[in-house]
Amino acid sequence: MTVVADKEPVYNEFTGKPLAEGAPVFAAALLGLEPPRYCAYCARRMIVQVSPDGWTARCSRHGELDSKSRER
């Protein structure tokens, strides 16, 4: 299962706060060095697994993200 692609994110995936609040995000997250910790759709804490070649983050409701899907 993968994260819902047709919905707009509502929450900041690094802070868990609503995007409308405009909460600041730490530099490591902005640089792509930190995996997301919160689901962008429901703000639940995700299960994060970091490995030498990347990371995976799983929401119990919305599925899984991985670093390979985020590469630019």
C-alpha cells in the first residue's frame, strides 16, 4: 500500500502541525537529511525505519513512503 496520491497534504510531515499554521521546519528536514515523522494526511506518528541506503515511513492508515520515491 502506498500513500494516497490524489489528496492534498494537510499536515507538515516533520512537525505534525497543520500546514496553515506555517510552523518552521528544521534545516536537516529542508535539506532532505531527515525522514518524515508524521503522516501528511492525518498527522499520526509514522513508523520510520532508517537504513544505510535510505528510509521507509509507514502510516497505519495511509500507507508507506520511502526515500527512493522522494529522490529528485
